[in-house]
Amino acid sequence: MQKIILASQSPRRKQLLEWAEVPFEIIVADTDESFPQHLPVEEIAVHIARNKALAIQRSNHITIPILAADTIVVLQNEIIGKPTNREDAVNILSRLSGNHHKVITGVVILNKEEEISFADVTDVEFNTLTKEQIEFYVDKYKPYDKAGAYAIQEWIGVVGIKTINGDFYNVMGLPVSRVVRVINNLVMDNE
């Protein structure tokens, strides 16, 4: 498989690409994660991912594909970001408790002049969680760098998630099987 640039510091995206045995190197740049307010929620994550990829492309002379991704959590049409502190994390998880939400990962792959972009959506339903369960999770796992204040591969995913409809790995931060297919198609198209 062709080597790529991963425009992300996410340990979960790094781990997923390693599991898929995709050769990559990480290059990141500070980017603005704001977005136009009129964008539909499915396009917000793609917009942010595109900005990450373009920042790398502009600042480096890269000839191999650049992969960027951004994951958002949407509850009742409201984007739930990363928690700012313990109280915020507890509040976010209390809102997700017993409810359905969407996890949307926007993916952008830049290959020279070509851009391939898509959003992958996974529906997640939480069991009703007790205050003690939520506080235990927040205090032990400190999910402050995670959209929606949780990681599906941690304790809360094992005991707290009732149903999932879609790609499990999308909830971790990257729909990796779809990404691998796209990268493989790029290689075949360029041969």
C-alpha cells in the first residue's frame, strides 16, 4: 500500500491505521476548526478535515496522499464538542445517557490536485447511565480530548452503549475500512 501523510495527532487514528497496516507518517499544523454556520451537520466535519489537509499541503511540498479527518458528535441537531472540564464532561454524558446521537467523521484525502471527501455517520444509543457511572468514567478516563466526552473503546463503550448502527471504528475517529478502499483506488488510478 502507498505511504500517506496523516494530518492528525489523534492516537486513535494512528492506532487504526497501524491496525490496517497502512504506512504513514504524521504531519500536523495548527488549523482553525470553526465553520460557516449555514453548513449542514454532515458537511461540518468534512469542512474542518479539509482545512487540516490544506494546511499540510500548503506548508509542505508533499507528493503522496494526505489524509485528514475530524469527528463530531450530534445530539438532537446540536454539535457536542470536547468537554472543557470535569463538570462539562459529566453534563455531556448525562445528556447522552438514554439517548440516540450521531457520530460523524469527515474525511478528506488530498492527492496532488485531486480531493476525495466524504462523511461517515454512525448512530449510537446509550443505556441510561447512573450519575455514579458517569462520574466514575470521567474521573478514571478523563475524556477531555474526545468529542462527546467518551471513547467507545473504553469502559463506557463496553457498559454504556446499548446499540450502534454503522461503523464502530468511525466512532473511534476513522472509518478505516472505507479509507483503505479509497487509498487503494487512488493507487490503482495512478498506475
